[in-house]
Amino acid sequence: MEINPVLNLVRAFGSAISFHVGSGCNDPTAYREALAHARNLMDIGEGLGFRMKILDLGGGYPGSPHHTSFESIAAVIRSAVDEFFPEGMGVRLIAEPGRFFAAAPFTLVCNVIHATEVSAEKITKQ
């Protein structure tokens, strides 16, 4: 991928970088890699004469403890942010944690009062 033309578009529309590692990503190292790439893009942008001030960490953070916990992903992100975007850089971080908040906000409990066995043929029509 040719990076400079992309960064020239960023210059025209605003200085920011956003990434999304994929909804429900259970690999904390994917966030570290994305942050390393974002830092590389910011360095290239600075070489072109402008500075990106916003970094969007995307979304898709898991909201269920059945896989990788949000806390373990957050620890990797915190470490990578400290390494690649130290406080003095002036980069503002934002994220989209919607899935984390909406994934498991409640538990549904109900009584089953009747059950009927149905053949798969009636459901699939095959």
C-alpha cells in the first residue's frame, strides 16, 4: 500500500488516524500491532509537514468474559500507548466501546411452560 497519497488525503480532510482490529477480536497483540502501525503513520505524516492529533482506537471490545477479557486487552493497549504515544506527544485518544457496554448488560430468566418437538423438515422446508 502506498502511504503518502493516503496521508495527503488526511491533510485535506483533517489530521487523525483510526483503526478497528475487528469486532470481538480476542487477540490482544492485534491492538499492539495496530498502535505500532498508527505510530508509524503519524511519523510519516510528520515528515510530510503535518501532525495528527487524534487517534481513534476503534471498537469491538469484548463484553463477555468467555473469551479474552476487556481488562487484558486494556492492559496491552495501555502498555502500547505508553510506548508509542507518550504523554508529551499531545495525541488525544478516543475509542468506541459500544459492544463492551452492550454485550451482556443483563440476564434473561424465564419459565418454559410448554415445549413441542418439531422436525427439521418443517423449519428448513427440505
